[in-house]
Amino acid sequence: MASNSPAPEGIDVQEQPTAGAWGEWNPTEDSARPPRGKHRVLKQRGGLARSSTVLGVGVIAAVGAGGIATAQDRPQVAISLPSLPSLPESLGGTDQDSADGEATTGDAGAARSAEQARTGIIPQQANRRSDAGELLRSRILQQAESQQEAAAAQERAEAERVAQEAAAQQARDARAAKEAAEKAAAEAAEKAAAEEARQAQAAKEAAEAKAKAESAARSAGSFFLPTSAYTLTSHYGDSGSMWSSGHHTGLDFAAPTGTPVKAVGAGKITSAGWSGAYGYRIVLELPDGTEIWYCHLSSMSVTGGSVAGGDTIGRVGATGNVTGPHLHLEVRRGGVTVDPLSWLTARGLNV
């Protein structure tokens, strides 16, 4: 390419060659002659010489000339642009371009291609950009949805975990309460059984003590009341037509039929059976010879042999000459009756 810039001072530039096909100037041996005149070369003064600037410029010029010469030797390359369809109206095209695109070529197509090349927008690029944007938007939405689903799943998992922990705690509490109730029931049952055993043992010991006391009292000659739950109705010596002798010879203990009749002291049964107006009668003889008559009995438990004081020998009844169930008790010494109340009281019995 020809240069219009002025030549450097001190250089005589001869006629320049004609520009080639690409406008480069390739210096040759004839065109590049050595400059005329004398040149002064300055000595270096504390640095590079001034002639180094000239040398650098020459080197740059030589390299540039070699590059231009090389580019001139290369063959020319044809550059063609494809014809593109008309742009839509929204991208800069017109209805007229769309109508004439199929029928005309040449300058109009070249102009559209140039305009599209200038703006840098073509339909395919626009479509690709639109698809890329839509794809990016879709990916963002999918990512957001995935994050929401993950958060919801995490919340559900946390809620399930909390519910499971609560259920497990409730189960543990229920099990602990059940165990505590069972333990309390077992302790209560154990205490009740121990108390029952203690009471049974106490009752047994009391019975044994009573039996021992009774046995000791019998061996010592103790005396007992002939019956219980009674009421004294007739005393010894009462007079009246009810008794054949004109007066009452015994002591009457009114009590319900079937009430036990006991031996007033240790002795032996000498008689048991029916005795006329006395009804069923049992005669108990004590060691000192005193006879105790039990009359009007409903039944007789012992009819012979030795008995201890307090033993049941019969039951209250209303047999013989009576007006109601009662025990007629007589005390006889040497065949003569004595007052039963005085005799029992004398032996420490509270009649």
C-alpha cells in the first residue's frame, strides 16, 4: 500500500513502485538505494546511542516489508456470504422484504445480508438464544421445585421423627406406669397376705393360749356357767302350783332351743335319758360327790364317761313339764337340793 506520509529527513526517496493487487509496496534492490550524504554517528553518553532509534525503525520497516511481500505471494481467497431469509418485522424486517424474498436476488439480498451481518442478528441465532433462555428458565424452575420438594420432604421427615419420638415416649411412659401399678399391686397383695398371715397366727396363738388356760383351769378345779345368752326366769325356792313340791327346787336359765349346755366342772356322767316331768335329763357328778342336774334338754351330746369343765354335754330344749325352752339346773348334795345361784356364786361365777 502506497504511503502519503513525508519521507524522513536526510533520506532521498526515488520513484516509488506501483501498488500491487493488494496495494503493498515491496522494496527491491533498485528501489531501496543507500541514502546519500554523510551521517554523523554520535558516541554513547551514559546510555544508548541515538543511532539505535534509527536502527530500530529500520528493523521494523524491514520486517513489515517482508510480511507484505509474503502476503503478496499468497493466492487470493474468494469470500462469499450466503443469502439469508428475511427477518421478521419484530427483528427489523418488513412485509415487503418477506414478499420479495422469494422472487428477487442480487442487490436486495446482498443488502439484507449486509444489514444482518452489521446487526449481528439472524433468525437461527435468535431462535437459539430463545431456546437457551427457555431452557435456562426451565432449569431454574426445576431446581426451585426440586428444592421446595426437598424442603417439604425434610419437613415431613422431621414431623414423622418427632411423632415417632412422641409415640415412643408415650409408650415408655405407659410401660413405666404399668410397671409401677403392677409393683404397687404386688406390694399391696404382699402386705395383705402378710397381714392375713399375721392375723391368722395371732388367732392361732390366742386359741392355743385359751386352750391352755382352759386346760389349766380344769386341772385346777375351775368352774363354768352352764349356758350362755340366757335370762334367769325362776329362782330356787319360788312357790307355785307349777311345781309338784309346792316350791321351785332349781334355777331356770331361759335360752333359745339348741343353745349349748356345758359341764360346770370336771366330773363324770352318771345318768342320761328321759325323766318324766324333767324331760331329757343329764346328771353330772363332781369329784366331791355334788350332783348337777341338767333338765328339759332338747338333745344330749354326752351320755356317759368323764368330762372336763366347760365341755358341751347337751342342748337347751322344752321337754317335760315346761312352758317354754329353758335349762332347769339343780344342785344336790347328799340327795338334798341347794340354791344353785349361791353355789355358782361361791365358786367365782357371775350369774
